[in-house]
Amino acid sequence: MRRDIPVTVIFFAALRERAGCAECQIAVPDPATVADVWPRLPKRIRRSDAPDGVRYAVNDTWADAARPLIAGDRIALLMPFSGG
């Protein structure tokens, strides 16, 4: 039987403004990868596919979209940015 696992998603910059909050809890199917997070976000946040260049961190470590998730993981979504 397939079950869902809870994860916390943390938003930064434009995504935080769109979400109206700093983080939210979602459930992803087990097994899940970072790529499974974006489609599970509330519509007001995702609006479309993940933007080109979006970066992910899982539990404060950079991660690619193929990284497996476990219950309780904290996934940070960071939009592309530049600056000096």
C-alpha cells in the first residue's frame, strides 16, 4: 500500500511573497523525490511548472531534483537570483 509522507517546504523571495507565508506542510507519495514537491504545492504558489533555475536544499544541503525524500524533510525552494 502506498502512503504519503509529510515534508515541510520553505519559501524564499518571490515564492514567499506568492505563498504569503515562510513555509507550509505538504504530503508527497512514498517513495518521493524533490521533483515530486513542486506539483504538490498549493496553486497560488506554483502557478505553472517549476521555473528554470529553481534550486533546492534538503535539510540545509543543496540537492538535485532526483534526491529521495523521507518523512520530516525540510525542502527549501530558491528562485534564481543575482547580485554582488
